[in-house]
Amino acid sequence: MAETTSHDVVCPFCGIGCDDVTLTVDGAAVTAAEGTCGRAAQLFARSGAPAPSARIAGRDVSFEEAVAEAAKRLGASKTIAYAGLGTDVDGVRAVLKLAAKTGGSVDHYASEGMFRNLASSQRKGWVATTFAEVRNRCDLFVVVGPDPSKAYHRVYERVLPATGRFVEGPRRVVFLGGAPTEDAKSQLEGLSVEIIATPEGGLVDALSQLSALVAGSVPPAAGPEIKALAEALKAARYGVLAWSAASLDDDGDLVIERAVSVVDALNVTTRAACLPLSGKDNLTGAYHATLWNVGFPLRVGFRDGVSDHDQTAYATANAVKEADLVVWTSAFRPELPPASAAAVIALSHPDTVFDTEPAVFIPVGQPGLDHQGLAFRADSVVGLPLRRYRDAGLKSVADVVTLISEARA
Amino acid sequence: MSAVRIINGRVLDPANGESSVVRDVVIDGGRIVDAKGFSGATETIDARGGVVMAGAIDIHSHIAGGKSNITRLLMVEEQRANREPKGDFCGCGGGLSTMTAHATGCRYAEMGYTAVFEPAMVAANARHMHAEMKDIPFLDTGGYVVLGNDDFLLDLISSGAGQQAVNDYVAWQLAATKAMAVKIVNPGGINAFKFNQRKLDLDEANPHYEITPRTILTTLIKAVTELGLAHPIHLHGCNLGVPGNEDTTLATIAATEGLPLHMTHVQFHSYGTEGDKKFSSGAAKIAEAVNANPNISIDVGQVMFGQTVTASADLMSQHRNRGIASPKRWIGMDMEMDAACGIVPFVYKEKSFVNALQWAIGLELFLLVEDPWRIFLTTDHPNGAPFTTYPHLIRLLMDKDFRDEHFARLPKAVRKHSIVGELKREYTLEEIAIVTRAAPAKILGFKDRGHLGAGAVGDVVIYRDDPDREAMFTKADYVLKNGQVIVKDGEIVSIAYGQTHQVAPDYDTGIETKLDRWFDEAMGFKAKTFKIADDEIRDGQGAVTHATTRSA
Amino acid sequence: MILNGVEIRDSFAEAFPMVGTRLIITADTPKWAMIAAKTMTGFATSVIGCGCEAGVERELAPEDTPDGRPGVAVLIFAMDIKGLKAVVPLRIGQCVLTSPTSACYAGMEGGDVVSIGKALRYFGDGWQIAKNVDGRRIWRVPVMEGEFVCDHESGTVSGVGGGNILILGTSRAETLAAAEVAVEAMEKVEGCILPFPGGIVRSGSKVGSKYKGMFASSNNAYCPTLRAQTETKLPPEVASVQEIVIDGVSFEAVSACTKAGIEALVALGRDKGVVAIDAGNYGGNLGPYHFKLREIMA
Amino acid sequence: MTGFVLTPRGAFDARVDLTGALPGASDLERLSIGYGFRRVALGDLFSVSGSGADRLTIAGGSPLLDRVAAGLTSGELVVDGDVGAELAKGATGGSVVVNGSAGAYAASELAGAHVTISGDVGERLGAAGDGARRGLSSGTVVVGGSAGLRAGERQRGGVIVVKGDVAEGAATDLIAGTFAVGGALRGLAGRGMKRGTLLLRSAEGLSSGFADAGEHDLVMLRVLVRRSEALAELFGEGLTRARRFAGDLNVAGKGEALIVSA
């Protein structure tokens, strides 16, 4: 088969949704061109070796046998944890449908950060914004906590080009309680970049002070830098507080809640918004599809066909403790299922190297490479169309799950 | 699919001038055929004592998209309290004002609705909305793309690019988002709020673009008229919910200069400032203007008492309303140089002067607008109330005693300020068939929906002719979707999926060069990524593209 | 009926419904509890001119108060709940909040409620603190001395106002002395207060006046100096009359208090100058509560 | 009257959701309860004996028993042994006694009941659950042992008493109410406190947003120990003085931590 090169390919991995990837496909082999961020290039790249066979307990079997075994195990299990969920929207829909039939919990493996966001957004709400708004309006961009570009490589390039349509003068970027990486610094060249350090574990307090200051109080411990930042935010035309919830620590929910209240207070007199980033491997799509199909934002449990939501009990980390079967889906990358005593059915990336061989392994295709599909960008609003660029004989998660579901009867 | 013959029913088909004619209705191959000439139906449904109507169509109900998901997120208590029980056709959803896709389809179908349109499809979120609509069973759907606050358009208008360029852009957006019509929400106001403007009246200039809502509105009215869209501009006007907005609404009607305009949830735009509370009904004035201007159609956005959640692209208004959120939480979002959204949970209280008067204003509009072909039965689901209150609303319109009984419960001050008690009109069954079927089909340009003539799709409903009209319209005896029985005795009995309706008027591809540059520079991604491909709608199956004057 | 030479007239006291509440005022010392209590029940002899009738009900030992400090129970009555709601926070605010070391608690539950901290907390200017314990809410209002603590609100009771006895005596000195003895006995009855100065009202009045706007006026039938000019209720040997007015939380309480007073007077007897015991009424048409002296003593 | 007694038929091999198993519930044996991801009749897991509507005893607890006494409105529920998550969540009345330990979210969103747990509790005692703005709002919970992370998070009223130690983040974002600790705090206590009172033995472990306001004789303390048996038991009936710390000043909070010396 001749080598084909596709341009403007949409990258589905981190959630920033870059759509300028160039892919060269030769048979099953894939190379992503220079210019794509390193992480994406690595994740897109495929050796061209044929896809591995499906396996039962490490033994190569036919696809049909593996599907039948998976169906059999589903029937024999009491407590199933559907985990991973690294798949496109159709894959998520299929998993939800199956879980409704078998019973079990459903969660995305990278949802921890998202639930830190929900601690504020679900409880009190927030004013948020999207990439294009930031790109054109934001005159003061405050990075809360660790530099998000560690997870979202090209975030500044995407949302903070040197000029913005409605921004007068140079944009200011302030890192509060974190510092830009070297790569981030180069993306931010030409912008005014400041760092406000906070003591170890002091981010919550710093944001508390900031929140009190913008709302008109003067906390005694607030230092001059925080006071100046409060004044700058009040004077900004469109201030944005951004964070990567997954890279915050266990107090991340408190950090976020305070950042949200800073924005809330600012919007009384000027405009401001949050840019909460969380969205690796279509986490955002899994969240959306679960909401519109089930009514809850992930971490749902199905019991006799009726769904329920519990952010603690149905979190993967807790669910696997109780489960006798884990159904793991990871189509974007060779992510490993969580260690547990439960048997594992792995619908996984073909390159996955397991620590512990799963009971059933079925290799699946990657959305946006092996099949088309829908993923969501990390700012929640924009859907990313993922296309098919090769045929390596790999089925989508949706197809495999549907077949397993049909085989149950 | 086998043919079905419905016998002995009283057929109510205002589109074809049939009111209460006892005749057979035959559906074959998913479409209605001439009953007289057809033989060989394998299934017969005896509709004796029943009324046969076309499937109902809701032209304005927020059933899908990012803002619907935010309502679900914010109303987790409601979700927990309303779980779909296990059943053969269970999608395990739930909710009431925040129904899941599955529950939305079920609840609409049980009432005899077979087509529902999402009136606020923010272009940036269109792909999400379509994915979600795919999961709504039973219903034909479609979205109205929200324009009029998008920076590209405002730039186009303010830079004097001309009507033709606007027309091309509108056509491009309709095609790119697979939309059925164009919606404007608070023209220019959502955009102005991003520049920290808190209020924008019809003739007030946007702080950045220096163009007024009037200019935006008239330019887009011209665009859809010249593109030949069946559905006129679907307008959520300026100053939603602001006392005194009746003047803005009247000025907006005058601004159309005779061109067609659909004004949505007009109840929220019919407020005066009389009385001690500086809040009064403007319904009489608005109805008079609607009666006098045949180019205007409205839907009401009736308010019903109880918990709901308000979801709107109008962040300017919703930010204003955040203080009255109940439960106390709300979400706002600026979206992609395109629009915004604001979600505010709310409880309409019978004892509240303002809420009770809102209820009365809605009914006044229903009863004072004379032409049933130009008024539509909506609660602006979920903003005024969940759509499941429609049967109650129908009874309020059809049954004066029932209406008076409810009116009597309102606070005295409200009764003093409303003429609902004096209005004698009772809607006839035929008028209900018009406002829920024939007229919606007409305003959307459907030739094969909303009626029971030969060639129409086989979306047919049989209601038991119950003098309690609320009971009658709550659960249909039979609902057929494309000839398939989906509801029997008010219960779902089989699953079917509808189609997605869209228009695709032709445009000068020159606009694409501009848009490519706009996306690369302003949006930071590619126009071709933004555009939704045909195969993304219902997996490439089930899209219907309607003809326009300037068709592709 | 004649007991120990004292005539118990066939008369009755005619009383009216009033709404009342009990408050418990505590302080670091009994002295300051009593000062606060006396001050807050001062100028509260008659609803006609004071808006309420109030008085000290009894002193409380530390173990009987909500904070374990010495305390005083007071009762306050008004003609209706609206009147009581107006007067209670006003009096606490002016006289208890201001009084050193004081605290103020609800002395009864049930019925309609009157505000204590609910109204007074605003003195705290945002620094006030509510504490809910055991289903009850107290307020802490910062003051220069420390904190003023009070309950959120107090319950009320439908009480009886205007119970009374008239003591007809042989001389001014003997009649007053007898009245003082009666007061001492009556003060021991729980649930009652005697709102007038020292429990005694020498200007017991009749309803109405020849002057417009006067609600009460000289009770000429009992005024010894007028016996030649007006119809009199006084036998020739009576030279002076004192009245004791009783407000109580119930008919029974007022009845018991009346009885205690009469018994004390009867014990003194004709020898100590007590000629007769009478009661004030308006013919039975105005007030629903009738305290028939002979029935009480029967 | 002894009330109903539920005796486990054997060990549980999945989480049991006891929602609805309350004193006064009719036909307990046939009550549908969650068992793992199935529903079963309560009678499948427990034998039911005794009678009487006012009291229900679970004779044999387990950390797998979730939502015990959740939503209780009246009557008494006693557990001999441990319970799992969400003990007495949202209960508005009645009393709950656990002779053992409880899991996460014990007394979460409690709104009037009295809960006593003799052992330890997991994280977020009396806290707000998913999506809820407010934690325990009225009623009392007394923990004999120690409490896990973020005890009293978003507490809105009522009284929480922990006789033992409390893990990090106690009283986080506490809105109002009284939270007493007999043992030690493990740090970051009272962060984001808006109002409310912490009654502590030591200021060690308070978050940095608290400032010393000096020693005071507070009449309020006398009232607290007289109105709350639990507080009297912990601090003695003679309580009159405390050192007051105000906080969390970083959020312009008006809460306080009162340090009661032993």
C-alpha cells in the first residue's frame, strides 16, 4: 500500500484539540510530522507491525472467542467496574448501555481532576470561558498552580498568541503558586510573564486572600503581590483564571472553589472567567455523554437497570476494591488498568504491555486513526471530529462492546 | 413494515380542513396513503371514541446540547429524585426539567409529540447537540443556529461588507452546523456583555462594533428572507425579563417593516411598569400588535409554578438573574466568539406577585392573539416549565372554569392586574390541533408533517376523547412514528428514531476564504474542523435537508 | 361572708386577656441581675400609659438558670401579641443589653414568639454570632465588657390582666400596712406579678371620664373624701382604700394570688383595721374573667 | 418494646445499601435493598425478628453496610458493630447509635437527628455530599474515637463532637455550627471557615488564617455545657473560660476557635 500523508488531522489526546497534525500512514505504520507536540507524535506513531491477537489468559484466541469469553465473564460476575473509558463518544455510549444491562460502576480513569472542578461547578456554579474567547479577549491570564502546559503542551500557543483581537497593549500572564516550564516560556515569548510564589501548600490561602481582596475585604496576611494582583484583576477588561485540575494536589477542590469566587466577585464590576482544563483521552466527551444519557456526570452505578451517582463509591479507585471484574477500555494510549484483585477484560490499545495479563484482552482501534468518532475539547463546548486514517484491522470500542453485549444472550 | 389502518376515529386535521371527520387513516411504508384506494393493511387499530391527529410538533424546546448538560449537572437532586424505572425500553435516564435524552423522547412521545426543535444551537456547540439529539428516541429534531452575537458577523456588518456577504455567511453557518433555522438571542447583547455592557436596548450601540440590535436583527431578517428559509428569524429579543420591555417588543415588531419574524417566549417580553410593584402585563398591547401584523408569529413560553431551571444563551440576562437562583447555584459561560450560556435554577411561586403575573401574562397572550396559526404552545422548556406541563396548559386554554379556578388562587394584587378572569375564550380541539400540529409544521415549512393527508409521514396520534383535556393529552392511546406503534395506552411499546432536519441554502464560496482566515487567526483552529460533515449526523443516516429558495 | 371580722363582699374582680412572656435575666451577681430586672420592668404599671405591664416574678438560684448564674424571672404582659412583640425587644435592648454582666433567656416555650436576640443581634453590626445547641439558638453580641448572650426568642402565653382586690380599711396607715402584708403573700405565688409601685395602686380607677380622651379616672365611689357628694361604696368606718392589681399567666395563677392576698388580710382581721375586701369590676360586661371573691374563699 | 432486629444471615461479599431500612418501615423482609449491583430483598441478607415500630436493631454490623439510617425521621436505630458510608445521611430526626465504627460521610447533611458512634469515623464526618452546598445543619453527632479527613466540611449548624483526634482539614469551609474536638488536630483545620465555633483543647493544627484574640470568660460557654450533654461530658460542666482565635481571616471569615485548657 502506498504511503499517504494527511494534513490538518485532529489530535484527540490531551484535550486541547490541535487540528494541524500531519500524519503519514504506510500500511499500518503511522508517523506524525514535526511540529506536532512530542507527546502527540509519540502517541500517534505506530510501528506497522500487525495488531496483536486477542487473548484469553495470555493465550492467543480468535476475536470471536475473546468476545464470547468476555460475555461469559460478564454473566458470571457480581460486581463489575467499568473503568478506563478512554474512548470516543460512541464507545462511551456503548459501555453505558452494557453497564445498564450488567450492572456496575462507570468512571473515566482521568476523572479525578474533573471531580475537583465539579466540587465547585456542581455545588455553586462558575463563570467559565473557552479557548477562542481567551485568545481574543484575555488581557490578564492567571495560571493557578502548576503549569498546565505539562499536560496540555501547546495550551499557550493556542490560547495566548502575542496579540488578541480585543486586547490593547501586551497581555499579562501571572503564574500564581507555580512556574512556567522552559517550553511554556518560549510559547509565551513577547508577553509579560510574572511569577507569584506561594509557600508549600499555601495556594489555598493565597487564593482565599485574593478572593477576599477582590470582594472588598483586606485579609491581614495578604502580601503586596497578592494585593497588586487583586487590583490588576479588577482593572483588567477580561481576566482569566486557568488551571489544570489534575495537576493540583488533594486540596485542588479548595483551590478551584476560591478561584471561582475570585471570578464571581470580579464579574460584578468587570468581566472575568475561569478556564478549567480537564480532558485527557476524551474525558470531557465521556462526561457529556454520561450526562445526556444517564443524567449524571460519570461515576455512575447501575443497579437493576436503574442508575445512581456517587462520586466516592463509584470512583475507579474505590470501585475496583469491591469489584470481581474490571472492564477496562483504553483506546487512545496503552494505559494500564488499575491494580486490583479483580479479573480484567481489557479493551485496550494494541501496544499495551500489561503488568498482569488480563483475563481477556481485545485490542481496539484508536478513534481518530483507526475509526471515526467524536471527542470533546478540554474547554467542554467544542466537539472534535475524529477521522479514520488507516485500516489495521482494529475495531472500535463501540463495536467490540456492542458485540460483547449481543453475545451475552 | 406492515401497513396500518386506523378505523372509526374522529379525524382532526386542520391543515386539510378536516375537523372531526370520521374516516380511516392508513399508513403504508411509513407514510399516510389514501385510505379509500388502499387495501391490504395487516394491522387495524380501532379508534372508536378517539380523536386522530397528526404527531405534535414543538418548535421551541431546549432538549439538547451543552447547556442541557449543565442543567443536569446543577440539578443533581432532581435527577436523583426522577429515575427512569427499569423496563424493556429503559435508557436509565431521568430528570424532569433536566431530562436525559432518553427520557425526553419518552415523555414527548407519550403525549403524542413526534418532532421537537432545539431553538438554541450555539454554532461552537452544534456537534455536541447533534450527537445528543441522535440519542433522543422517537422524535424528529433539528436545531436553530444562534447568530447575531458572533464576532465574525458583527465584524461583517460593522465593516460594511454588505447584505450579500452576510447572506453567504449565514448560509455557510447553516451548512456548517447542519441547522434548520436561524435563532437570534438578545441581538448583540451577549456580545456586548463580553465587553462588560450590562444592558442593550434595540437602538443602543454595541460598545465595540458600534452597531445596534436593530441593525443586526434587520440584517439577519433580510438574510433568511433572501436565502428563502421557510422558518423566519426565530428571535429572543432584547431585554428579556426586564419590566417595561413591552416597548422594546413593540418596537421590534415595527422594525420588521412587514418581513416575517418569529418572536419566541414572548411572555418574557411582555412586561409593563405600571402599579406599585412597577411590574404589569403588557400582553394586551403585544397581542394587539401581533393581531395587526400578519408577518409576526409568536410562541408564548408559558410559566408554570414549581421548580425548574432556566437555560439561555443570554448570559447578559442570566447574570442579572443569578441572585434569584434556587437552589443557589448558577453557571455562566462565554463561548467561542459565538455566544454564551447562563443556567439558573429557579422556582416559580404561585404566591409571588411577579411569578403569578408571569403565569397570567402567558395566558393573556394565548387568549388574546386571535390567529391560532401564528401562536405556538410552548413553555420554553425548561425555562418557563418542563414540557410535561403542556396537557395542563391545554386544559387551561380549553376550559374556562378550570382556568378561573386556578386564577382564583393567585394573590389578589395579581388578579387586580390581570384580565385573565374576564377572558371568555376557550380553545377548541381544532385550535389545539392547529397550535400543536398544523401551525408548527407550516412555520417550519414542512409539507409532509403536521397533517394526515396522503403523503404525510406516518406520525399519527390517537387520543381518547376525554372531557378532562389534561388527562386526554397527558397520555395518548396510540402514537405511531412512521407507521410504527411506539405508544399504546400511554406506555412506550417499541423504540424508533426520528430524523434530523436541516436546510442548506447555496452560498458564494468566496466567503470560505474569509472564514478560513478567521478560524486560523481568531479561533485558533480550522474552519474545516468546525464544519460538521454529513456522516456525523445520525451516523450518516436520518438527515433530511429541506429545500430553500437558494438551494445548494 | 365575714371572716375574722372582715367582710368579703359579694363582688368579683373583672379581668381581661393579656399576652405575656417570661424572661430570665442573669448576671454575675444577684444584685446586677435584680438591677437589670427592675430596670427593664420599670415604668410598666399599666398598659394604658406604659404599653405593657411588667414586674419581677421571682429570684432564681444559679442552678435554676440557663447559664448557672444568679437570675431573676420577670413577666411582661401586653394587650396583644403585636404589642408584646414591640415592647419586649425594646425593654431588653435598653435595660438588659446595657446592664453589666447580664444575659437574657426565654422563660417559656410555646405559643406565639417574641424576639429577643432575633431583634437585638443587629446591635452586633455583623459581628454577632448565633449558636444553635439542642435545637435552641442563642446570640452572642460583642459589647465593650465582653459578650451579651441572649436567646433568639421566647414563647408566650395567653394570660390574665387586671385581677384585683380592694382593701377597705379604717385608716390610711392601717390600710397601707395591711396592703403591704397582702403584697408580701401574693408575691410568693408563681406566675403572677403585681405591676404597680410596691404592688399597690392607691388610685384605683373607674373606666372613662367626663373629659374627652381620658380612659380612666377617679373611682369616686371608693374615694372617702367624696362620700357626701357621690354614691359611695364605703361604710362610714372606712377612711382609706388600697387596690392590688394582679397580672398572671393563667386564670388559676391570678385566682391563687387573689386568694393568698385575701387570706393574709383575713388573718390580720378587723382588729388590724381591715373592714372589708372588695374588687373592681365593670358589671361583668367587659372582661371575660371573673374572680368571685366569695367563691375563691369558699 | 424491643423493636425489630435484623441479624445478618452471613458475611456480605458486596456493599449493602440499606436505604429504607428504618424503624417503622413496613414489611422489612421484602424491602428491596442494594447488594452490589443487584437489588435483593432485605430478608435475603438478614433474618428479621422482633416487633415494634420505634426501634430497629442491626445485630451484627459490617463496614459494607452503607446508608444505614439515611433519611431517618424518627425512632431509634441501633447497630451492634461497624457500618459503612453515609451513616444517617440527611436524617432529620430520631436517634442512631453505632456500637462500632463508621465509614466516610457519617452524619453527612444531618438535619436534626442525634447520632452516636462509639468508634472511629472515616473521612468527611458531617460534610456536604456530592453537589450539596451544606453539610450537617442541625442535630448532634458524637464520635467516641477519631475522625478522618475533612470532618465537618461545610458544616452549617448543629453540633459535632469528636472525642479523639481529627485528621487534616477539619472544619474546612465550615459555614456555621459548633465542632468540638477532645483530642488533637492534624493540621489545616478551619481553612475557609466563614462562621461557627471550634472548641478545642489546643490551637496546634489550626490553619494559618487564625489569629489570637486572647483569653476570655464567656457566658456562652456556660450555656453550651448546660444545653449539650455531649459538650459537658467532653469539657466539664464548669466550663467558663477559653482562649479565642479568630479565623479564617484569609477568607475574611468571622469564625472562631475556642481553646479550652484541660
